[in-house]
Amino acid sequence: MKNLLKNAREQKNLKTREVAKLLGIDQALISKFENGTRKPTREQIAKLASILKIDYETLMIVWLKEKILYEIGSDELALKAIQVAEEHIKNNLSFNRKEISNSLQLVLNEIDGLKKFLDQKRSNDRLRIAQALELEYTFESNRIEGNTLTLRETELVINEGLTVSGKSMREHLEAINHKEAIGYIKQLIERGFPFNERELLSIHNLILRGINPEDAGSYRRVQVIITGSQNMPSQPYLILKEMEDYFIWYESQKNKLHPLILAAEMHQRLVNIHPFIEGNGRTSRLVMNLILLQHGYVIANIKGNYDNRMKYYNALESAQTKKNKEDFLLFIAQLEKESLERYLSIINHL
């Protein structure tokens, strides 16, 4: 563990104080991790994997190995105990593993087939197409949350810097901020930066910039209730722990799950925690699309009209209250399929 952490830090030209700052702990602890006199917690392992760009599974295996050896040492019954534990763990994993339904797998296969066609296209117009679809995404994502700017008005605000008569300053800022947030996630992808808590808070900060500066980029400190939903968001004192678990789950699954499933899960899990006073929906959808774009897919744009909005809300509600994620995963998968089909159609007609 100690050599792995130190080598990774030095390869990234990071000082111990810089890693400590990113981890939110004392610099002396980093030195202790590296010389083997102190072990990181499970939560710190997830953050270290992200910061130092170490494969989470590799780091976690080393951490667990050292933890096991520390606990059982060289006891003569240790090997037998490990064998018994192995069977127990296998049974638990088998019980907890959820199979993808046939319906969902069929859509995933179609999505991957469409993506292969897209990967073969090298159109000079892809940037222009992407910009147009990002504009639509800003319009629809804000419309879901009650913004009344039309698509044309959104374009005038974003691209022309105009003020639309009869529309509030908040609605103007929501359009501008969302465009900036899309630009931000694209920069993260282009620069190869990992998605972590700091980047999540930065995305949320952009969404609420100039609208609610006190809460922008910060977790809520009060209880909230979602109107029309049976789901009760997490208590404020639980948010820090649940967000740690959120990123631990991400690090452990990001190289295992299909990118569409990973993106949809990250969206649904963040909405379920509801860590912010406001801006949870827009931020969750941006996280979902960040992951999709990272893997070469296109933006999944949820339409803000009544019918689609209700399908979206009902699928989320089912995932949160009935613990049935099938409807939500299928909803997002079908959405991505339609987005890919439209993208390819535009390219083919140019």
C-alpha cells in the first residue's frame, strides 16, 4: 500500500500537502499512509484512487489484504477461516447481484450498435450539431424545473446575450449557468480529470451562480420535502456520509457497469440523497451526461413537456420508493437510443 500511494503521488508531481488538502485531512496522515504506520479508511481509499488515478479495485484489494493480515496474522487456523469466509462472501455476492432484464439488455445492445456507427463518422459538422443539441438540452433541463423561456428565447439569451422582456432574471441566469456547466463538464472530459466530490460541487456552484450564492456548491443543512413525492430525502446530518458512499460506489463500479447503467444509477442515487437545497435535478442530469460523454455517447436529453416530465418523475419515484429501478433504467436507455438515432440522422443528411 505505502509504495503504491507514494509512487502514484510522485508520478502526478503532487506534494503530500496537496493530496491532504484534496482529501480534507492533515498532511501528517498522508505521510503515515505512505510509510505504513497508518491505514486509510474505506472512504479515504475511494478518494485516493480518484485523486491519484489509481484503479480503485487494485487499491481496494491491497487495502483489504493488509487489513486481513493485520487482523488474523499467522494464526494456524487462519487459512481455514479464510476459506469459510470466501464461501460466505461468494454467497452474498450472488444474492446481491442484480441481473439486467432482457428488455433492458436489448436496448443496451441497440445503443452500442448505434454508437459503433457514430464512432465511424468523422463529420466536420459534429461540433455544430453538438452545440445545437446542447442548446436543446439546456432548454429542456430548465423547462423540467419550471423555466418558461422558449427554445428560441434560450438561444437569444445564451448566444446573443439578449434580455427577453417579461422573463425573470432568474430564468435568464438558469439558461446562462446551464450552458456554462455543460462547458465545464466537457473541459473535465477533455483534460481527463476524474469525476469526484470537488467536481460535483463545482457543477452545482455553476448551476446556482448568481441565483442562490449562499447555497451554491454546498450541501444543504436543513431538511427538505419534495412536493408530490412519497420519498423523503436524507436528513442533513446523514448527507456527508451518504455522499461518501455515493463516490465509493462510483469508484467501485465505474469500470464494471455498462456506461448507460452507470450514468443512470449516478443520476438516480444523487436525486435520492437530494444533497442540495435546490438544483438537484439539473445537477443529477449533468452528472449522468458527463458519464455518457466520457464514454463516447451523446447527451440523453429528457424532454420537459408534461408527458415526458411525468414519465421521468414516475420512473424516479418507483426507483426511490419501491426500490425498482427497471423503469428508470429503461427510460434513460430508450432516451439515449433516441438521441443517438437523431444524431446519426442529422449527420447522414448533411
